[in-house]
Amino acid sequence: MSGHGRTISDKIIDAHTVDGSEDALHREVYVDALLGHDATIALLVDEFERRGLEIWDRDRVIFTNDHFSPPATIERADISNKFLRFAREKNVTHLMLDRGICHQLLVESPLCAPGSLIVGADSHTVMGGGVGACATGMGSTDILYTLATGRTWMRRPETVRVRFHGALTPHCNGRDVILELLRLLGEAGAQYRSLEFHDLADPPLEQDDRFAISNMAVELGAKFGVFVPDRVTAAYCAERDGQPPSSLVVPDEDAHYERTVDVDLSALAPLIAKPWSPGNVVPVTEIERKPVSVAFLGSCSSGRITDIRDAAEEVKGRTIHPEVRFVVIPASVEVFKEALRAGYVATLTDAGASFNHSSCGPCGGIDKGVLGADDVCVSTSNRNFRGRMGHWESRTYLASARTVARAALAGHIGPELYDEGSPGS
């Protein structure tokens, strides 16, 4: 690009281009990794085999059966088996059988490195941006092409710079941050944009907070939701990979941005998204009091160890409301094992929560806590569209793990949820 410096997405797309001018709007690029799960990869198997195709690089593919893990119906068992047969016949190196949600497994893998370009057969692949990768979701037809060639095409997105200042308040985490961005910008506020997150907070956001923010960047319509990598990124990658990342791709000082959004974390209060949109966000203090029947802590958005920790802190020595089913699904088996070692599983189950196997579960209305017509759910999942988690008449509110746990204790959501002495506090 001429005339000004480059953003992170500019640099990563330029570094992966295989044709065309540097100023071209559309670029053919090679990818560093491809992510897929049972529900979407199964859709391309017949066409892939009909054409006699082969996977371009089996070592750069991560497959997992996260939607139907284990399958709850005969139909889903057949879909899962079709996917698993294909993965095994193609000798996919990283076939993660019943190990968790694909997006969490991606960021647990060294393939998801700062500066990498990743595509996945699911929209929340954007979560890879939490470590400074440009990761994005695509449909099964596009994924078929990339699976066979290692390439795809992309339109260079404009970049919106988001700067975080101040320090998170004690009751808030990354979920509240991304809900605040949805409140400010709305569901189409970053349509086909790259959201570039600059963490200027003191202390900086935890890595799990960054994953929560990048994960839901797609709810704003974003192509990428990428954090400027820093010492937090380097420390995470070093612990995960046994060595620090070889390089960190950062934007130029004179990079061009379409706009800049500043968020003061010190002014943030717990937020909640009302049905039926992730952008229908209000402070918890302004939500109408409403009984809840289901509390869900899980999904690729917020089923990580810090989420489980926050919930365990809230319920320790207490009892879940008798009219609430509190379902907890860790984002991966590794997260579950860490929660076991920390004692969080015992704390939550002693309080009345129910743990389930690491998978998507009720987030997409699949299993392990699907909502009925009369259910009102407060959830850490990433979408609350009508019918998303079950029956068309059910209602889902999106919030942080801490807010979900407080609602599970109180038996309701309401403006007093964080008041001292309230049932949820």
C-alpha cells in the first residue's frame, strides 16, 4: 500500500499474497492453517471425494468433532462418523477427537501464531486474533477450495482501531468489554472491517479476556478481530509452545485507520444483552427483573479457565437457586483438567452446577441443555438470536460468567444483582 503505513491485517495479507499488486483490493493468499469441525466439514466431503482431491498439507489442518461430541441422535452420529472417516482416510495430523470446541483448540495449538493467516469453517474462527493472528470464518465451498490448495482470496478490509485505556473494574472481564463495543457500534458496526485492538490498559487485559473479545468481533460483522501482540501474547505463546514466538507483527506508527474507538475500561460496569440480539446491550443495573430457569457457562466465547474461576468465586459455599439449572461446559478438555486441578469443578458442583463434556452444547441448540418454550436463560454464549439455543419462544440473555453465576444464585436477573446483600452478591 502506498502513501501511508500499514495495519496488522495489511501486513499479514501482504506477507501471504501469491499474486497481484500490493495495492490490489482483492488478493490471492496462502494460509498457515485451516480449522474445521464435524458439522461443516461433513458438508464438503462428497464433493471433495467426487473431484478426487487431496488435502494440500495435512500438518496444517485442525479437525475436531465439537458439535456432535458425543452425538445425541442417530442423524448426528452419522454426520460425525462421515466427518471422522474422511479425516482418518486423509490422515489429518491434528484430528482432535472429543477434545473440545474447535476455536479453543485452535488457540491451544502452535499453528495459531502471531502474524499467521488462518481460515476456518465456522464464523468464530476470528478468535485466533487474540494472539495477533488474522483468522476468519468461511463457508464450506470456500473451505473445500482452501483444503485442496492451501489458498484463498480476500478483499483487503478497512481497519477500525480500538484502544483500551484504564483498568478493568473488579466485576468486569473481556465479555463486558465486547458487549460494550456491541453497545457502541451495533451488530453491523464493523461490517467486513478488521478490528485492531490496542491494549493500553494498566494492567493489560488477560489473555482469556482477549480471546473473548476477538471471538465476538464477528458479532459486529468484522472480518478479523486482532490484538496488537505484546508481552502478554509472547508470554502465552511461550508457555503454550515452550518457546517465545519468532516474531510479532505490529502496525506501523503511521498506519491508516478508517476510524478510532476509545474504550475506558475504568468506567465499565457489568453489561447484559437482551433478546434477540447481541447488540441489544444495557448495563445490568438497567435490566428488568426477570426469573431465569437456565444459567449456561460455556461456549467458545467464554468457557475458559478464568470464566470458570470467576463463577467458582461467586458460588463458593453457597447453593444455586432451586429453580435454576446451572450448566457448565468447559471450552476444552485441557480447560476442564485445569479446573479440576484448581478445585473449581468441586466448588461449582457442590453449589449445584452440572458439568458436561467439552463441546458446543446448547450454544447452537444442539444438546446438553437445550432450551424449552418457557425457558429464560442467562448465558456466556455469543449469540442470542431467536431460537438459537432451543425453542423459538425461549429467551436468552448474554452476560459474563460472573453475572451468569450471580443470576444462578439469585434465580433471576435484575438491577440489584451486584448490590451488596442481594441474593446474587
